[in-house]
Amino acid sequence: MRRLWTLAWVARHVLTIVLVAGFLALGWWQISRAADGNTLSWAYAFEWPIFAGFVVFLWFREARHTLRPGNPDEPTPPAAPVSAPGVRRPVRSARTSARVLVPAEEVDPELSEYNHYLAWLNANPGARPGDYPGPGR
């Protein structure tokens, strides 16, 4: 519980109390306006207490998160490497592109030209699109 009495949490407690009191006061004010005949105020009379409830919900959720064991805000000692039999580190491998054979009558020339352009851009990472020499060159 001492984690909830830091300077930042005291500020959150005060802010929560001020917001909840303010929202409930605004809801009460809207109820008095609605009773005087302002029909739109009925909606606001229900809206302000919902806002107050939302503030309480956020405060409660953040307090639970702070009190949870293994809080990420606290530094944790590095874990010792675990070596279990049969478990290996993943190995990075170069990606190979899968080539799909398409019959010659189904090849779209615009698509082929665009793919050539993309391959050229990939092969020349520092080049600008305006440097592209054109298809087939």
C-alpha cells in the first residue's frame, strides 16, 4: 500500500476527489435546471455522474495495476538464462522468394514492368524513384 502514497499518487488521489466532486455537483446542477423545465438538462443530469463513475473506474484500475506483483514500473533483476534440453534459440535465415510459374499468355506487361521497378528499388536502396532507368535495362 505504500506504493499508493508517493507524490504522484497523492496528486492522483486529489485529482480524483476533485473531479468526482465536480462531476457530481454538475450533475446536481443539471437536475435542478431540468426540474425548472429545461428538457435537455435531463441528459446532462445522467451524463455527469457517468463521468464521475468513469474517473473512479480509472483510479481503481490504475491502483490495482500499481499494486500488482511484478509491477513493470519497478526494476527487476535480469533472469538467468534457462537451458532446457531440446530447446534451442531460433536461427535467422535468409528469406527466399517463392516463384510462381504463370503461363506466358496470362502475364500482364504492366504488372511485369511494375515488379521490375520494385526489384530495382530493392536492389538500389539509396536510389530515388527518378533514378530508375526503365524496364529491361
